[in-house]
Amino acid sequence: MERDSIALARAVLVDGQAQAAAARAAGVGRQRASQIVHKMLRYIEQANPVPPGWRTDLVTLPARDWPKVRALERAARRLEKK
């Protein structure tokens, strides 16, 4: 992906900006912004596939606890490979 496309996807997916606002800021149409965001989501899904029987969810927690959550995920993935 082009640098500008990555910046737009980040604005929407990471920073929480509305797609319409990110599109305006990037100088592209809303449909193009939607395509860019969906392309990035597909890339993320391919790079980090969810194993069968697992669930993806949005979780909000203190930053200090995030390393514990990531460690749990890594341990579970190692067990899945066995």
C-alpha cells in the first residue's frame, strides 16, 4: 500500500477518525477511503489469521495490563501449534 493509503487507514482504524473525515483530509472520496480501509483490514486478517474456534473482540483495559493479554495470546498460539 502507498504511504498515503496507510496513513488514511491508520487514521480510521487506530486513531478512530470517521472515514468521511479521513477521506476529506486525504483528498479522496468516501468510496475510495472505504476501499483503502477494507484492503487494510484484509491485509491484517491475512497477516494475523484467527485460528478456528477462537474469537476476536474489542477489549478496553488499562495500558499496564496489555502486555499480560498479549502474553496470553502468544502462549495460546504456541499451544495451538503443538
